[in-house]
Amino acid sequence: MTIDYARARELMVEQQVRPWNVLDMTVLDVVGRLPREAFVPEAHRALAYADLELPLGHGARMMKPVVEGRMLQALALQPGDSVLEVGTGSGYISACLGELAREVISIERVPELAARARANLDAARLGTNVRVDVADALAYEPGRQFDAVCVTAAVDQVPDRFLQWLRPGGRLFVVRGRAPVMEAVLIRKGAGVNDTQVESLFETELEYLHGAEPAPQFLF
């Protein structure tokens, strides 16, 4: 059976993303245009627009469309913004960020995923303003700051370095906490060293970023 991906994309926006309080028309336009199926492994392509996390290999998973939409909306990106994405995965979010911002640097720990993401972006003719680097987020030193940082995997606690990557006025989207109850938050950086504002967005559950899992607890 041939799948009408354009129709599936339209239904995803109208029946999943918009009802989950994603009302920013710019974000809705981006997720309504970009071919999500081009970033999904062939074995799961028929589920590209389903309300599911999809496996990408190497322990990585593609977020649900509703979570992607809320994340993109929360970041409130402007055309002149620079963005750091932590966890490239398939490259789909990288492509969305590239449509919303001036520049995107995306880091991925697994070389095979980074290579596949670059190939996906090239094949879809997207992401000309996206650079995918192989790097471990917990050791990454960009040597600069960004207007926005988005983390596509969960952390037990938000590392200080994530906030150091932000310019004053910058925004960080991250999912923090411990399963089964994790919290998506937007952290805004002020002018001072410890000047931050935290906005709770919604509850969800994601795979942990490598190295950012909860410390083992030993019972005696």
C-alpha cells in the first residue's frame, strides 16, 4: 500500500501537534512542510507520523512529534538566532531548527548517527545552515555562546556547562529528572552568573543523554 505522506503530515499537525498546545504558526508551518519520513529508518518509515518514539539504533530514539513541536515552540527562535543542538539523532530536529534560525550546530556522540543525519539532510536538500559535529556533550567546548540550546535526550540534573553555552537572554530546552516522571523545562539565562529563570513546560519521558543518567543507588 502506498502511503500518502503529505496527508499523514497534515493529520499529524492537526490531530497531534496543534491539540498539544502548539499554536505558533511558524512552528506549525515548519513541521507541516518538512518530510519527517525522510529522516526515519526505512524499517519504521510507515510510522513516521505516528504518536510514537521511533528507534534510530545505538540506543537513540526519535522523539514523538508532539514533544518536538512543543520544544520548537518553547525555544521561540528568531531568524537571526544561533542554536546548539545536543543529540543530532536522525537530523530531523536539526532541519527544523535550521528553518527557524540563522545557524545550527548539532553535536552527536555516535559517528554512525552523525553520518546518517548528514546524509538525511543532504538527501532532503535541507539544513544548508546546519553543521553536524561528532562530540560528547559532557566534554564539548564550543568556544562560543548561543542564543538557544536544545537537548534531545534527558538528564538527571542539568549540567552547568549547558548554561555556560548560552548568551545572556538565551534559552535552554531540556528534559530533566527520573523516570517515570520527567519534566521538560525552559531555562532562560539572565545577565548575572546565577541569574536564571526556569519555566516548567510539561511532563514526558526520554532516554538519557549518555553520561547524564542518575548515579547508581546502593541499598544496604
